[in-house]
Amino acid sequence: MSIEQNVLEISGLIFTKTILGDLQKLQQYSREPMAAIYADNLLRTMRTMRDKLPFDPYTEVVMALHDAIAFQNQWIDYNANQYQGVYELLTSLVEREKLNNDEVSSAILTLENLGFDTLPFGGELDFTTAQDENEE
């Protein structure tokens, strides 16, 4: 194993420990004002992970969760059971040596099944205006 691989594994482990710790606190204080501190820490750690490990499959799962809780401060609306489910999911992913695309997709679907909207920025496209202009 090269030094670069060791550094990436250690970095990922550090992010994971912080993320899991903040998830536990967020679960403990869900829907209380104190949760804002842990939500902020969690979101910052997720963004740092994205910046440091952008191509890691685990980061893709973490960022799907990030989008679900960051969009319009949705972290406020999720309950303790949902955060516990995420904690268990991420813990199970960390125990694997490497994630493949199917495992990443499955993990994101698990987030959806837990009630997290992992695609909150999506919208409906209206092509009628473009078609009307083309016909004229």
C-alpha cells in the first residue's frame, strides 16, 4: 500500500468519525435548538470531505445525504429514527473495504427509503414554451 493510499484511508476515517459523531448528536437533539450546532458541524465536515476526497464512492453517499439535509435547512424536519438509520447505513459502508457503483446506488436508495430527499434541487422542465416558439 502506498503512502498516498494510507493518507486517503486515514482522511476518510477521520471524516467518518466526525460525521458519525455529529449524526449521533443530531439524533439525540433532533428537533431541538441545540441540533443546529451539530447540523452545522455535520454539513461543514461533509463539504470538507467533498473537497478532499471528491472521487471516493463513500463521498458520493455522504453528499447525497448532504443535499437532503442542507436544502432549505431540511435537517430540522428529520427525526431521531431517520438519523439513526443513516448512522447505521454509514457504519455498514465504512466496514467495507471499497464500494462499487451498485453499493453506492443502493446506499442512496436506502437514504430515500429512510425518508431523505436526496435530489431536492430537481424540478420539472416545461418544454411547451420552447416548442411554441419553434412553431412560429
